[in-house]
Amino acid sequence: MMRQIINPYTHQVITKLPDTTQADVEKAIGRAYALRPSFAKMPAHKRATILARISALIESQADELAMLIVSECGKPLKYAKGEVSRAVETFSFASDVARTIHGDSFSMDSARGGVGKFAYTLRVPIGVIGAITPFNFPLNLVAHKIAPALAVGCPIILKPAPTTPLTALKLAEIAKEAGLPDGLLSVVTGDGDVGHWLTSDPRIAMITFTGSDAIAEKISRVVGIRKAVYELGGNAAVIIDETANALSVVDKIAVGAFAYSGQVCISVQRAYIHRLQYDTFKTAFITRAEKLKLGDPQHPQTDMSVMISSSANERVSAWIAEAVASGAKILTGGRVENDIFLPTILEDVPTTAKLIQQEAFAPVVCLIPFDDFDEAINRVNDSPYGLQVGVFTSDLGRVMTTTERLEVGGVIINDAPTFRVDNMPYGGVKRSGIGREGVRYAADEMTVTKLVVIS
């Protein structure tokens, strides 16, 4: 079957690709499985050198890669360039990890039975990695699977999103140019069938998946007792208390909410603002949203362009209509113009609405006033998700309170929850995922601790 890869802004066909067959998937896995022992024995400095070369080649082809991202997923050019820059760092971090990952030694005589013995641990590669990535970061989320796997000596089979496979295929070409031996990285393209063939093969030692919690549930039923890391979605919140400067945070929250049309798993979806700050923030935030430059993602000044598909527009429109029918008010946006879903701000959204409880993955923010800081924390936690939260406050006591009480993987103080750099641990709790990414942390997930005891 030939699949058309379509530019979501122009609606033109970029290219056509054949879907990977089941035989192709099995061949790629078999080749990777056979290469496990030799790759595990490759000296760390050689893996590090290859990763550093990949980083340098990405940087040297930055403009080409950015334009490929723009055409594949409709991401505005300035954000596509940022993604390429991050991928350069991701592979650079991985080069460092390849040189430094290690086990530990420890005292055995702290236990009576350990007297006279010496012990240490090794971090050994878990085996072949099966990776599945989404459309919204077709380069850097792919890098977050490939880079740590290669750093620790794990062959990897990658299935990118069916709408955005071209950037991943280009990255595989770059890896080969950097000297990565054949068979250690394979890219298989297609839809859910390809993902099933990949995840169900027992030769895959670990699955690393970024996407929706609904798909993660399906994968978990197939994976069984094999290891899996899930980086899933969220309905990220910010808290702005009465000690924060409401006007000074508007730009950060606007970027955190509307960059790439909110198609980011840590995009601001819920904003809890102290009632003393609410009207000031609301007015400024609406003004900022309405000044965003919308249009052609290739234009260097564009802030927002199209979402990935018309069906995404339809879904969000239905969610907004549901909220309005239950009493919500649209303050700005709430509709599609020229295929672009306008930046949308609502208030009085019922707590049971999909826009509050589920992941919108769209340029939609719900404004919610609060009177008591504990109330705000409780309302943030009243969610099936827990990825990252932004807290704007100048009260150190509240900083400590939020870090203790918020049920999330990351608490970002005085910045939007969208903040991420690629060497930090990243992941969530509840339905936002299991395990952690960030190169060193992903590398730990992809290794097994082996104990050695010497008598």
C-alpha cells in the first residue's frame, strides 16, 4: 500500500511511501537482534563519536531539516528551527552519556553475610528497542528514542507517526552518514498494524512509546511483562497566585498555550488565576492571543498555523460546543478561519467538561479564578493526568508546598509547564505515563543493572 504524505497547510502531496510489510518489520527486528552482542561490545568512545557526528550533521543540515518539519506537520518555521537546535543538543548529550554511563560499587560488609566479599554493578543494554513516536515533534522526539538507545548499545527499530515519517527517515540517513553500522537503526513506516507487528515481537526487549494514553493501554496488553516506557499526554495547568506579577507572565503563558497550535503534551490548557489577578490577566491574555500572527508556517514571523488535520479541528470544535452548552463562555477564538483554529480562551468551563478533564491538544485555554491557594492545588490534582505544572509565585513557602503536593512529574516554578530542556528528566504520573525521558534518564531505562559479587 502506498501512503500519501500531505502538507497540512497547502494540502499538497509531498511524496508517496510504501507502508512497511510485516515481513519487513520481522527482517529489521531479526537483523537488530543478531547485532545485539556486537553492539553491546562496541567501545563507548566509538558510540560517543558516532553520536557526536550525528549531532554535527544535524546542525550542518539545520535549514533543510527545519523546512522538512514545516512541510510535514505544519509547524511554524521558528519553532521548527528550535526543534532542530534541540535535536543537536539531544545527540550531543547522548554522546556524553555514552562515555559516562556506569554502575556502582558498594560496601558488602554492612550485612553480616557480606563480610569478606566485594561487589559492584554494571549497566548493560537491555536489548532491541521498539520505539513509536507522534507527529508533533518529528525530529526531537525521535531523537529522544534513538540517541539514548545508541548511547548504551541497544539496536532500535523506530515507527514514526504515519503522517510525519520523512524527518525520521532523513535522520536515519544522517546516522548512516555518521558511521552507524547497518541494522542498528531501522525506520518502519505505516499505521497501527506496523506498530502491532513491532510491539508484539518477543525479540523486542523494551517498548518506548510517546502518544496517547488510549494507545498505550493497547500496547500494554501486547507487551505483557516486557519493559515499557510511556510518555503520554496531559491537560497541563498553571497557577498564578496573588504574589505574582500577572502582566509579566502573559507572554510565557501565551507561548506555552499557543505554540504549534497547542499540539504539545505540556501545552497550557488550564490556567488557575487568583481572583485578585483574574481580570487583569484575562484582559492582557486575550489581547496577546489576538495579536498572534497566523498563517503560512514557512513565514519566519508566523506564530500559529494549521493543526495536523481537519479532523483535529472538528474534534476540538465539538469539545468547545459541549462546554458552551454547559455554560462556558468563549472570550476569543473558538472557530476555524482559513483552516487555522484560532487561539481560543474560555471561562466558566464546567469541571466535568472534556476541555478540563481530557487532553485538548489544541490552542485552547480555560481560565479559572480561585480564592485559596490550597483550592488551586486541589483543582490541578483533580485530573487523570499529571505531567507538568507551572506555578507563578514569589512566596517560597508556596514553592515548597507545590513541590510536595502537586501530583505531577515536573513542577516548573515561574515558567509555563511547557518548559523543557533535553537533559532533564521528563515524564508524568497517573495517565501521563510511566518512566522518564531526558537522555541520561532514558539511557537508564534502556539498561539492566547486573550485579557482580566477588568472594
